[in-house]
Amino acid sequence: MRVALICRDKPDHLHIRQENRPAHLAYLAETGVVEMAGPFLNEAGQMTGSLLVLNVETLSQAQDWAANDPYAKAGLFESVMVSEWKKVVG
């Protein structure tokens, strides 16, 4: 199943994102469930959140994956929405 994660950063936490980016990218590569991912940007081009699409067996697996993301462990996110997602186009 595909699951979308929509993560919004806490205000003024860009430094947390930057400090933890190498660990976050390594986690994406090591776990092997991320089909696509990228940051949300504000008008100044600064990263303010993340959109990820995971390919997992269960919604619970996606929730566990999200909780173990180094960004989440570092306290970067103000909110994380985890929702089953259906690819229709692309």
C-alpha cells in the first residue's frame, strides 16, 4: 500500500532540519520504503516541511517509520499526517 506523509516543520526550526538532514537522507535510503520525497518551500525558498510517499504493508508500519525518522526524533515537526494514498496519474 502507498502512504503519504505530510509533515510541517515547527516555526524557526530550519537549523534542526539542516543539522539532521544527513541522518534523515540515510534513513530514507536504508529503509527502502520511500518511493518519492521532497520538501515544501516557502516564498523565500526555505524548507518548511516534507512530503513523502511510502510503499509499506500496513498503515501502522508507515506510522512507525514516521516516528523513527531522524527529523521526527529531533523534534522538527509541528504536525505529521499519515494517510493511505492511491496513485492515479504518473
